[in-house]
Amino acid sequence: MCSASSDLTAQAKIRNAAIAHFAQDGFQKANLRAIAATARVSAGLVIHHFGSKEKLRSVCDDHVLRLLVQRADEARPSGMQDPFREYLSNPEEYRLQVQYMLRAIEEDMPAAATFVNTLVDESEEILRAGIADGTMHPSSDVRALAVLSVLHSVATLTMPPPLARALGYERFGPDVLRRLALPTLELYTHGLFTDDAALKAARAALNDSPQEED
Amino acid sequence: MCSASSDLTAQAKIRNAAIAHFAQDGFQKANLRAIAATARVSAGLVIHHFGSKEKLRSVCDDHVLRLLVQRADEARPSGMQDPFREYLSNPEEYRLQVQYMLRAIEEDMPAAATFVNTLVDESEEILRAGIADGTMHPSSDVRALAVLSVLHSVATLTMPPPLARALGYERFGPDVLRRLALPTLELYTHGLFTDDAALKAARAALNDSPQEED
DNA sequence: CCATGCATTGAACATGTGTTTAGCATTTAA
DNA sequence: TTAAATGCTAAACACATGTTCAATGCATGG
């Protein structure tokens, strides 16, 4: 990265350093002096160019969002589906951008909402198409299923250290992802239960106390 | 809570206030003066009784862990399985303890490791029993499946706001949980795919490049 | 060459927050 | 009753960190 950083403008160097720090430490824990140090500039220059830490984050949000959406568009029509393989088969820089966006989702930033909506909408489309052509089971609530699958993907990619350790790894990484790939596909192919007793029980319970709308 | 707080020792009041603040805001964002204000004491007293913010957290960790494990033991042999129904059908105080432990998992505290290991071990036992008696499908990696199911539960209970909003809710809550219950059970009963093409492809891909890095 | 403007810096400033300290009040023990 | 210990507080302190400011260097145009 140092080889490329010398011919970038100071603004771009700061922005890239900020993206790395925000992705790794989160917005709050990341501090301007460390970002400035990574970018080989002073803390004052960061404010001079971006006005405030908040505005700097906004610029980073837009930048990463643009990169990810652009990459997804280029990969049409497959889009952003199968985030696991996507994540595994792409360069370090891409992983950083994904990590940044995952942090943004956790911290509920506006750019994250845009990103998540894109993912969920795309997921819902794929589900509806799969159900229509018979490759996927029908669902009582396709929208919820779309959210659920995105949630599972996000959760896997942000797996908390204690869970990674329960699997025998120091922390989340590509090896953990590979380890979980097969069980995940097995679950999505055969399910877990051999009968629908639990499902019927849940349906009954939800009908007993229908806290619902239409 | 105010009615009960008057006859608690100051230490207990501070500890309970800290649990609430840590659960709601996370350890870093929570500050001693706010905790002290909730407990109706001065900030200095918090340090006087607990030594430091870090030690205060340690006491809270142990306290919440003890309460949750005790509750799980009382609920034997069902233990901590089906966290959704457990979460929905229990009082506010219990939700706070769960929320505290979820925060501890995110922030990778020692107590969280204990809790997670309990959950995963218990989950693995249940899976092995279910597979043995034929109510669950065999798995190529039961341990990983146990981690996966715990991960899904944790992820659902800590659903980031953007995902809750993608479902049409302001933020995560009991209603979101009820909405996701059926799709989750459907997934765990029937799976998603109607054939095993994706599963076979994954098996093949993992055999082709079993240990690849770029 | 000078002047203007931009990039950049180091130091100072402001604020939030964990912690320390000195002191006060109340209880307890001799 | 006095003295020590305990519970508790307000203020001060230390430090991290976002931000401001004055000054310096350096380019470009007149």
C-alpha cells in the first residue's frame, strides 16, 4: 500500500487510511491522530480537508458504497448473492470494504441502510425467481425470508470472536468461512428437522396468540 | 425499579445500574457519571466500591452470567435451547440480562466465552441426540452446525437496525422476532433449495481447493 | 520579484471521562 | 465520650481526543 500511497493526493490517502481504521476499529474507537499517522500527515490536515470526523466518515461511507455497488453492477446478473464465495475469492482491498460496510451496518449509518436495502431487495428477487422456477421452496413470508438470509450472511461475516473460538479458531477468517460453508449449504438444502412437528407447533403458537396484522 | 432500589445496598444499586447501561450502550459508550446518576450516587462512590470501571464490568459479567446459568439450570432439561421463545416469554429483567450478555459477546469479554461455550456445547448435545433418534438430519460437521445455530440465534437477537428497518420495523423487538419465527422454522424444516445442486457444487469446490489462499 | 493562495504543521484549546483526593457525616467500638 | 472506621460527596486531576489557530513553506500568476 505504501508504494501506491505516494502518488495519491493527501485527501485520498487520508480517506483510505480512515476507511481502514473505521473498518478495523469502528468509528468511535478510531481516532484522528492514528488515521493521520497512517496517512503520514498531521491531525490538523484531516480537519482542514474534511471539516470534522463526522464529515470524514460521510465521505468514506459514500466512497465505499460507490465501490461496492459498482462492483456488484459489474458482476450482473449475479449481483451480490453468495457473499461467502464473493468474499473468499476477492482481494484484500475488497474485504476491507466489506468489513467497513459491516461496521456501518452495526453502527446504523445511512450508507448502511442503502447497502442493506440493496441486498435485501436483491435477495427477495432471487427468492421469488427461485420459487417461481421451482428450485426453491415456497415461503409464507418471502420478504422476511430475504431479511433472514441477509442477516445470516452478515452474521457469519461478523462472527464474534467467542463463537469463532468455540469452533477452535482464534478469530473469524477465511478458514472459518470454509468450515461453515458445508453445514450452511446442508441446512439450506435439507433443513435440520426430519419432520414438521416444530413448524406445526410454531404455527399453532402464533395462531393462539396472534399479535399480528392483516 | 425505584421502589426496590431504596432497600438495596449502594453496591447492588450501582451494579444493577451498570448492567443496564452496559447492556444498552455497550461498555465503552457507557460512562460512570451516568451509571452513578441512575444509581443515585456520586461517580466517586462507584470507584470507591469497585476500584475501576473495568473491575465494575467484571463484577457485572459474573453477576449476569450467574443469573443466566442459574435460570438455565432451573429450566433443565430444556436448558437454553429455543432462545426465541425463552426471550419472548420472560420478564423485562431477563431481556436486560440477555442483552447484556449479547453485548459481552460482541465485545469479547471472558464471561461471554463461558456463556457461548455453554450454549454451543448444549446445542451440540441436542443436535447429536436429535440425529441419534432420527428427528434431525445427519450433518457432516455437527460441531460447526452447533456453532452455526447459536450464531443464527445471537444474530437474530442482535439484529442491526438497518435490517429491522428493511422488514418495516423501527428496530429489533418482540414483533420482529414473531415475524421471523415462521420463516426460520420453515428454513429449519424444509431448507431453502428443492434440490442439492448447490450443496454438490459446494462439496466439489471445497474438494477442488481445500485450503486455498490468495 | 512579489503577492496571493493553498497545503501543511505543531501547538494550543475544549471537552468528556476515568480516577484521585480531601473532607464530611454517620455508625461502631473501646 | 471519644476515636476509628465506613459510606459518601464534591472538587480536582490526568489524560485522550476532536478541533482551532497561528505560522511556515511552496507553488502559481502578475
